[in-house]
Amino acid sequence: MRINFFQEIEIPEGVSVELHKDILKVKGSQGENERHLVLRGLEFKIDGKKIIFGCKKTTKKEKKRINTMKAHIANLIGGVNEKYEYKLKACFVHFPVTLEHKGHEVIIKNFLGEKTPRKAKIPKGAEVKIEKDIIKVTSTNKEIAGQAAANLETATKIRKRDRRVFQDGIFITSKCGEEI
């Protein structure tokens, strides 16, 4: 059965939202975010302090798209109010690991005693701070912060060795303030 399905998102104080064609721009105290939205077949309007979007006579696929869009917009608004922060910890047993931040890369030296350093790419928009063996990744965009943390974690993936014995690596310890 097809019904009219609309979602509302309230815009908090100090946040401005603009829509130019298919690009939604959100500005706040911590910075700004933008995202390309696929608005084909959807009604989208900004009324004062509310964003209203949806569709008349929706199908299951359109409902999924609308709910996904709601989550993405909520992440954009949340990031400009308070930056998303991921904390990672470099764990090692025998060989001490040294970490360096150069440009858009983090260089991991002496991992498992390897001569060549391993490199992890950091996407644009993410900030990295290294304090001894703790790495903090912050960004206004949740997806960019998560991708940077994932790149650091996969750069130290161990292959062809027993994971029960070789437990070295960089691991995510908290996502957006929640301990894992």
C-alpha cells in the first residue's frame, strides 16, 4: 500500500542550511559540511528551522532512500555542532612502533621490526594528532573521520602470521566518544 511519507529534521541554533541544486550545505560553529543528495522523485524544502522531505505515494525503495537521507543529514548537522572524534591506540609487544604525521599520511615505522615503513592515507578534511601511542582523528564529517581511522587500522594488518601470537597493530578504542 502506498502512503504519503515525509520526514522532518529540526535545525539547531547556530546552524544554517542551504540547498543549491542537489548539494546540501550545512554551516555551524565547528565548520561546514556539504553532501550531494539524489532528490529525484522527492519533495525537499527548508522551512525556517525545519527540513522537510519526502514523497507522496511512496514505495519501499523510496522509504529506504528517505530514511537513509535523514540519517545522512543528521550526521551533517551533528558534525558542524561537535566534531566527530575517533581514538586509536598503537599496541606492540617487542618492537617499539614510532608514528609520524606528514601531510595526508601517517607513517608507521618499525612495525614488527620491518625495515620499510608502512603508510596510511588520511582523507582531506580529517585532522590527526599523535601523542605517544594514542592517535586522535577528528573531522566534521563522520564518514571522513571513520575512513581515516579504518585506513590506520588496515595499514597495520598482519598477514601470514598467527594472530594469537602477533597481536601488534593500531586499533580503534573509541568512536565519537563511545568506548569500544
